Amino acid sequence: MRLSRYFLPVLKETPGDAVVVSHQLMLRAGMIRQTAAGIYAWLPLGLRVLKKIEAIVREEQDRAGAIEVLMPTIQSAELWKNSGRYDAYGPEMLRIKDRHDREMLFSPTAEELFTTIFANGARSYRDLPKNIYQIQWKFRDEVRPRFGVLRGREFLMKDAYSFDLDFDAARHSYNRMFVAYLRTFQRMGLHAIPMRADTGPIGGDLSHEFIVLAPTGESDVFYHRNWESARDLTVDADDAHALAGFVDGLNADYAATDEKRDEAAEAAAGDAILQSKGIEVGQVFYFGDKYTKAMGVTVQGADGQAVTPLMGSYGIGVSRLIGAIIEASHDKDGIVWPEAVAPYKVALINLRADDTACREAADALYGQLEAAGVEVLYDDRDERGGTKFATADLIGVPWQLIVGPKGVAAGTVELKRRGGDREDVSVDAAMARLTG
Amino acid sequence: MRLSRYFLPVLKETPGDAVVVSHQLMLRAGMIRQTAAGIYAWLPLGLRVLKKIEAIVREEQDRAGAIEVLMPTIQSAELWKNSGRYDAYGPEMLRIKDRHDREMLFSPTAEELFTTIFANGARSYRDLPKNIYQIQWKFRDEVRPRFGVLRGREFLMKDAYSFDLDFDAARHSYNRMFVAYLRTFQRMGLHAIPMRADTGPIGGDLSHEFIVLAPTGESDVFYHRNWESARDLTVDADDAHALAGFVDGLNADYAATDEKRDEAAEAAAGDAILQSKGIEVGQVFYFGDKYTKAMGVTVQGADGQAVTPLMGSYGIGVSRLIGAIIEASHDKDGIVWPEAVAPYKVALINLRADDTACREAADALYGQLEAAGVEVLYDDRDERGGTKFATADLIGVPWQLIVGPKGVAAGTVELKRRGGDREDVSVDAAMARLTG
């Protein structure tokens, strides 16, 4: 993409209403604009990152055997009255009346709708296990939306719902998502710790939050220092016994949110217990027959008797993840994207857009990189080099490839990792590095 | 994908409330389920088609130089009061009050928000031309939602907004989208005719609807018989003069919706004028400074003076397109997908799931097709052959590859185009045909 044709409204000044660094940098880097309290427009650069994150989440859900669907954002209140949650949910639910005065709502989560869709399509024990997911915008009418996408009102969420015939199978589904979540966050360069957590309005008796440690986090968290190092996630998720052992092994190291602290466990671990702030990027729940029973959902068991399926649900805050990644990965000059979620791999900088030789050399490099399938943002604007470097640093692209008059004369370019030093290399060497 | 692990709730009976064939077939083929009046859940098969269509729309928008963003679904009423449309829009707008009693709405279109976002990021004539688009769910509270996704309330729409410095440039943007739309529909196997159309609540003085002819269409349309044949769309869209000549050439053949009929033009063309019903799948508008002027948006011109940008907007009904394609392409057994939008390319049918040799042969073919990157739905269920054929015909996958005991013994498989005849071929020949 040529920057002269792009839409990248970067800001020199930090907007005064943004108090956390991810919010500041997303505004400054032209990724988002607030359009109402806690509601954001995604500009081209922000949308690219959102799609990268969404793609990783989708790949790991698919790999775990979950099947993608898409539910509408607007739901009938009837559905929520059937489960008994309509009155219970409180003012975070955005309630709506349509032109015929029917009660509707903007989905804050979708246990009821997925249960209904499942019941409509599954009749027999042979249709289970089933795990169905969507990546869709949700709305929660937060009383004080803040911190940009970390606590917005309209946000993108992956939500999955598993249906199983008995507790062991349901626990296997839970464990499968548990590991899929750890893989998902690891692929994004995030170190997320699974912590015993409160179940809140979803309900049930087992839940883990996945927490990224950050001083700006809203949650107080407590964990064993073993969690400071990354874990090897190699396990055969199809082997229920091996997977259960693996997950139990992970959870043997204490980690809990404020609501689920266990004083005895903390005392036993002594000064191995650390305290920090964290950002929740995902949460998994097991709640058994809470919804299927309330909504009268059964399938025919192998013995012909009706069985009430047991459920879990599994959420990832897709848009929130962007904020969490920036909180974990930035410096004084801007964002430092992990390569897997970077909006572009390379910022190609022409230092002298008014110089024919420079322009031709940069155009040629741009063509070569595009032809090789490298995602490149080409700063072809008629601006000073300093402005271009500042923009490239701010938006955090992993590589900078710099074309200037001296290099063009010598047949070289400058190559630089975000935050590293510039290095004079031949054009061929630069291409080999960027396409390898 | 193995059908035994998929979620494909096909229906044998046609639901009584579905009156048009696309609605009937989308329900029967397990693509969608209604969750409230005019609101649908997209099941796995439907979502796959939706994504194929979305991808084609996106590619053609990108190719035409438009830049993708994503706006929130929930907007502030303030924005619409600024343009004067809040009161004018009528009961199709879903109006909402949040917990602080602020007036919000679910976006039915987004001229105001795109104008605001543009104004926030563009300062100078050098930032123009700009065409910004999104593919996002919209809500229009239809008084009588009907015909499935053809007239739903929550629907997926691509909407683009162009900003130009003068009329010639704005007209060039309009023409560029005009041709991009024809290419988009052509790639989906649809013959869409551009017709002079009324501008409705968007406003402006120039508009075309893109209409797919279908007896179940809601629009009465009138067009020259020259429109019955497909057009060659080869033109250099960067050459404003050539493009204008090309578009004028197309429009020389009369075509108009009911509201824009020209009796003199029809009389002159005599019996070359045909009348039909049609489904609108896209609409383009030129409305000059209607929104930029009302909202006080200017950029600095080359001479330092403020210039009010001229706008157009351009919509495609992404979810509606699925209904239009099915209306245009089905037979008594089910859907007949054009290959570009088919959910899978191949239905692999094992006639004898209980036979070891058949299962091994079918498993091997499945592995080979997946490895070759062919999108294949593998019917590995323990069902009768007749049921499997009926399902494959209903969901309209372009190819069927059939594995049975006789063929396995002889080293052959049966290959069949949807609606064609079965043909005995060697496994190698089948693979060559499907991967070629």
C-alpha cells in the first residue's frame, strides 16, 4: 500500500482524554477514532491488526474442532426470558424496542441463542460433542467506558459454546478450549496466565480467566512465580486423559483473581506467590445444564432416553487483545508489534520522494516486495525523513527499509528492525531477509 | 470437513412461512435460521457462502482503490441531527436509548459517520481523492420483513463513500464504482443490469440500482433488450475519459426502475423495451455536497482556499446477494452454486460408511483433496446413498465424487457435476479434474 493513497491520520499530540498507553497509541497511530463513549471506528491500520488477530483466533478454534457460525447482534428479549436472564442481566444489557414495540436487545453474550440453534439442529447423541463459535460484535453498556478498546461498549468477541453428553466429555471440551486459548495468545506474542475466576452472570461452578500482566490492568491477580516462564503447549488434545493431566499440571501452579483467592494455598506457597495487575483477554466457563435445563433442551441418548446436554462457553476479547498487546509491547516512540499481528511487515521509506533515482529505486523495491507477497506500507509521501521515521516507529511495523540518495548511488539500502539499528546492506540481501 | 463433525441441519420439508425459493432453500439447506422477524442466524454452510461473497466484494473494492475501515453498528443520534436526517429518516431507523438516556441508533447507512471520519483525517487537497468503505451489519426496521435474506432487518452491507475536489473527479469516482460493481456481480455468476433509479433518503440527483432479473423480485424494471447479453467489462478505470465513455456507452441502452421511467425514451425504443421483475443487489449515488456542506466539512485547496468535497456513496447488499444468486440459480433438487461462491467445491460421498474398503478409499481421497487445497465436504455419515445424494444436491456443491464398493474393487470412482450425469473415472482422472 502506498501511504499517499492510504488513510492514516496520525496525531503528533497525545489526546488528553486517553490515560492508558494503548489507548493513546491507538489514537496517535490512526488506528481508531472514538465516535461515542466507548464506541470506536476502526481506521484502516487498526482494522488490519484486528483482522490479523481475528484470523489467529479463528485458526485455533478451527484446529480445536469448533465450527463457525454467525449470530445476529439484535436478539429477541423472549429468548432471554426463557432462560430467566432477561431481568437478571442488569443495565449493561442494551435494551431496545422495535417499531412494533417488541422488546429486543443487543447481544452482550449468546448462551441462549446458541442453545436454541443447537437444539434446532441436534437430535441424537450421535450429533455430540459439538462446539460452535462465532466472532461477532457485542455490546455491553458499561457505566464508565474507559481505556479505549480495553473497556469499550461495542467490542469484537469470539464466543464458543460446547455441548456434551456427560461430565467427562464436557470437561474434555473445556480442557480443549483451555489449551487452544493458551496457544492463541502465545501465537500473538502474549504471555497469558489462566486463573481461577468468578463466573459472574454466565453462571456455573468452574471458570478460568486468561490474564495478561500489565501495570494498567484493572484486575488484581495472584500467581505462583512458576507462571513467569512460558509453557510448552505440546499435548495431544484428542487424548482426553493426556489432556486432563496436562491441564491439571498447569493448574497445579496457583493463579487466581481477586474474587477467587485461596488463602490456604497462598500461605502454603509462601513467597513464591506474586501479586500484580492484569488484563483479562479471555474467559472459559463450565456451567453444566444451566441453560439446556432451563430451556428444555434434550437429545436422544444411545439407550433411547432423553439426555440434557452439558455446556461450557468460551470467550476471547478480540478487539481488547489489541489493547493488551500494545500495553505489553511498546516503547517511547510507539507500538512494537509482534510480527504475527503487525499490520504490515515492512515500512518502505523513500527519504527523497522528489529525487528521480530514489523514487525509481523505491518503486522497484515496492514492486518486488509486493510480488513476493510481503505486506509493505510504502511511504512515498513528499515529507521529511524525520517525519517518515517517526510515523514508522509510531505505527510499530517490524521492519524499516530505507532508500536514500547515497545508498542508491552505491546500490545499497538501509534495513532496520523496529527499535534496532540501521544497517547498510545490498538490495539482494535486504530482499532475502524480508522474503525469507 | 467431515459431515459427521459438521453442523448441517437440513430439512426435508419446506417451511410453510417461506414463500420465495431462495428463502425455502436457505432454510432447507441448513444455511440460516430465523431468530426473530427478519433476523437470521447464519449456520456454518450459510456463513461459508457469505464469506465467499464478501471476499469477492472486498477484492473488487480494493482493486478499485477503495480503502477498508469498520464503523460501529451503534451510533450517536447527534451525528444524524447535524446532517438533518435524524427526524427525516422515519421508522426504519432502529432508535435506542442507552443507560444514561442518550439517544443512539443502529446504523441503517453511514454517510454522516464516514463524512466525520474523513474530515477528521483529511486536511488538504493532497488527501483527495479518497474512497473509504466497510463491510458491516446494518439494521433497517422494515415494517414487513419477508423473503428471507432478500428483505431482512439485520443485513450485511458493503458501503463505500467517495470524496473528491470537483465534479469531474467525483464523476470519475462514481464511474469507477459503477464498473467495479458490474465486475463484482459478474464474478459471482450474476447478470446485474444498472438502471436509473430514485435516490430515496440518501439524496442527490444521480443514482443507479443494479438489478438482477428474477420473477420473485420486488421491483418493476424496464430495459432495452440489449441488456439481455453479458457485457465485456475491459476498460482502463484509471483513464477518466475512457472510463466515462465506457459507462456512457453502457447507459446508452435504456434501463430504469419504475420510479425513473422515461416514457419518451421507451417510446423511441419501441418493442426493444422489455419489462420484468428484479432484485436490487447494489445502488450507487452521487449527491455532491449534501453532507459535507450540512456538516461544515472543507479541505484546503491548491490555492489555499477552502473547498467543500463532493461525495458519492455506494452500497452492495452482501447478504441479500445470496438470495439473489439462489433465485437465479437453482433447480427442483436444490441450489446450483456458481463455483466462485460455492461453500465447497466437492461433495465426497461414501456410499457405504460401514464397509472397510470403501471407508479407507474415501478417507484417502479426502486426505488427497484436502492436501491439494480443494474445499471438500466429506459425507462420512452412516446414512443411505439416497439421503447423501439428496443432501449434496440440496446444498448445491458443484462436484460430487462418489465412492462405492464396485468402484473400489475396480479402482474407479464416480464423478458428477451438480445436475449432470455420473461418470466412471479412475481415481487419478478424478483428482486431475478436481485439482486442475
